[in-house]
Amino acid sequence: MRPGIRLAALAGALVLASCVGRTTDSPAPIDIQTPGAWTSLAPMPSARQEVAVAELKGQVFVIGGFKSGGDPADTVEVYDPATDRWETRTPLPAPTHHAAAAVVDGRLFVAGGYGGGRLSWTALRTVYEYDEARSSWATRAPLRMARGGLAMVALGGRLHAVGGAGDGASNAHEVYDPAADRWSDGPPMPTARDHLTAAAFQGRLWAIGGRTSFMGTQYTTVEVYDPATDAWSAGLPLPVGRGGLAAAVLGDRLFVFGGEAPFRIFSANEMYELAGQRWIGKDPMRTPRHGIGAAVIGNRIYVPGGATQPGLDPTNVNEAYTP
């Protein structure tokens, strides 16, 4: 290679590094024009992973999870972006990890998960609603199927709880009517999986990634449920398969963060580009993590907690991404 070509290649690499910030472990094409950026914020008071995360009235709720040593947590901590401070709220009625949380019509619900410690998990059907006025939890109609590692989103005034595992990876799809306090079965996901993530995007439910087990298949699978047709269709697969990841929607953009595969943790930050019908790489997470959730407030996506090593290694990191 001639010196001039080598210098040009080196300059190009330096520009790419300066624009993206850090090496990403996603094979998606990298957006060097508008990669966005991460900000480190006040850490959570307690280190936790396998948490449920949701936004309620401009605050980020981080619910349950594993504490250090693998003990399940009933902890509920709330982050206020306006003050960059945390406060503790009333704990869950029981310690729970690998649960799912979502807000529908201003009401926060937590569903499923596991009870028990690091080596003895019991799949749960429990559903709780948070009463903000009383700072208390109320028990609601349970899931039809006990499972943890599920995902849940609000869509069309209903909650949709998909995937997870009880005795094995499930393709369950249950729909909750908050007015009637009743669950019903929706059409099952085509692919059974747990440790998946999900998002309501473009009026449809997107079920993303997941796995059959820690050492099992790590899915790139994206499946999309359309309530208008009450049917699933295949979406564009992720660039790399993993479980324990998080998803968030900001305007017309769908983002997927982090995750875990056997003996590997991801820093990946991938955005689904509607116009190009492709996944593109954005600025990777400062702290690679799995067992996370994400919440959107304003023009930022907040990703608190998680684990920094495969398996058990909870952290109190709190980072936000601005596209």
C-alpha cells in the first residue's frame, strides 16, 4: 500500500473512532454522522440486575431484580432527571427478579418474574399495580401462565406480555384489559424465547431477540404483532443474537441496547432505520450490560442498572443516551 493510501486509511479510521467514540460489538453499519452520545448520571442507590424498568410521570422506576450475591430484591428506586437524584419508594409485595413493567393510561404494572434466590427460581404469575397517591402496591389479576424473563408493552390501551420461561422458553402472548382487570390469550409468538425485549413501535408490538437458555440459541429474531390483523409477521433480524437486552422508542426511531450471549456482554446500540429498512450502529454503551431495561423521558433514553459480566455481577450504573 502506498504511503498516501495508508495515511488516508488511517485518517478515515481516526475519524470513525472520533465520531463513534468507542468500539462497538455490533456488525451493523455504523452511523458516523449522527451517532448520538451517552451521559453518566447519578448512580442507583443499590446495584441490581434483571430489573424491570418503566417511565411514570417523568421519572424512571427501577423495580426488583438481583442484588449482589444473587438474592432477589423487592427494592423500588426512582430516578428524577430534573434533579439527577434517586429516592426509594414502597417495596414490591415480594422479592422478584426477571419481571416486566409497563405503563398504560398512566398506570404502572409489574408482571411475572421469578421468586427465590440465585440457585432456586420459582416462576410467578403475580401482577402488581403501583398506586402513586398512596405509594403502595395492589395485586391485580394474575398472568394465565407463570413465567419470568418476559417482556411487556402497552399498545392500544392494553398490556401485551410476551415470551418468558416457566419450565422452558415460551411463545405465550397474553393481553391485559386494565378496565376489566382480566387477561386473555393473544395469538402466540411464532418463536418461543425468554430474556427478550419488546417495544410498541409504529402501532405494532415488536418482540426482539431473546434466547432458549443461557447456553442455548441466542436469537436475532424480530417478530411483529399487528393488532389490526391480530397476526404476527417477521421483521428484519438483529445484526447479532443475544438475550437480556433492552429496547426503547423515541419518536420514529427504535433502539436496542446491550445484552448477553454465553460468556459475552454487549455494548451494542442499534437503531432500526425506517427509511432504509435496516439496523444501524449508534454510539455504543459506555458500560456494556445485560439484565437491563430502558425508559424514555424527553429526548433521552435512560438505561439504569444491569450486570457487567455474564451471569451475576450487578451494577448501579445509570447512563442516558441522547440520539
